Amino acid sequence: MRIDNLTEKLNNLSISVEGFVEKTSSHQKLLLEHVKKSDEARRNIKDDIQSEIRLITEKMDKINEANLNMPKLSTTFSHIRSPAKTKEEITNMVITDLSHQDNNQVLMKEAPQLKEWPTFTGEGEYDHMSFIKTIDMLQEDYAILNELITSRLNSLFEKSAKRWYNGIRQTKGKNTWYW
């Protein structure tokens, strides 16, 4: 009886060990699956981060390239820095500056045609300061009157910039380039 009892206990112990091994094996398989999923998730996150870094780097390169190609804004803009002039002041400036009128007329005849002027859409990544500086340089180089520039603005602005300008024009009225 004692041997039977020991045999039974040994069988029970063997079954317990087999159950333990089976549970451990099952647990190891679950852990291995979890590790594989974690590794895959880590790789995906790493790929996403590297992709985001590439996009940011490309964007920064474009910004840096645009900054390198943009002329330095070392000159001041009189329409930004000086107070607004009244129509009377502008008229007085034109009348008192008659000595240069002939030269100005020659320069204005040499001014580029409207199709050669820069346009401005106001959409996407744009540089309105570059547009303003270009118009200022044209005005300075060719002695173009404010009224002529103002009359061309509706043709120079496109898309959302044109909608903005037309709205401002309706609410504020006609102003000179220095407004």
C-alpha cells in the first residue's frame, strides 16, 4: 500500500511538473510574441521619426535656401517707416520737384512693361517683403509715380492676394503705394 501510495504521489507530481512545463512553455510563447510585437512597434516608430526628421530637414533646407537667395533687407522701406503722406503733400512734392520732371519722364519710359513686373498670390510659402522691395526698387530705379504703381496693383496681385486687395480697396478707398 505504501508503494501504491508513493506511486500515486509520484504520478501526481509528474502530472504537476508536466502542467508546470506546459504553462511555462505557453507563457514563454506569449512573451516571445509580445517581444516581437514590441520590436516591430519600435521599428515603426523609429521609421516614423526618421521620416519626420527627413521632412523637417528638407523644410529647413528650403527655408535656408530661400533665405540665402533673398536679398538682405538692409535698406529701410519708406512706406513702412515714414508717416502716411496726404494727397496735398504728394502734390506739393511733385510740384516742387519740377526740375527733375524731364529726367523722370525718360526713366518712366524705360520702366519694364507690366508683364515683366513680379506678381504676388499670397498663397503657400511666400515672401511679401521681397515683393514690396522689388516694387520699391522699380519705383526708385525708374522714378515711377505712386499713382502708376497703385494702378497696377490690381494686375500684380493674384488669387487670395487679389481678393484681399479688392476688399481693402473697397473699405479704405484708393491710396498711394505708400499706404
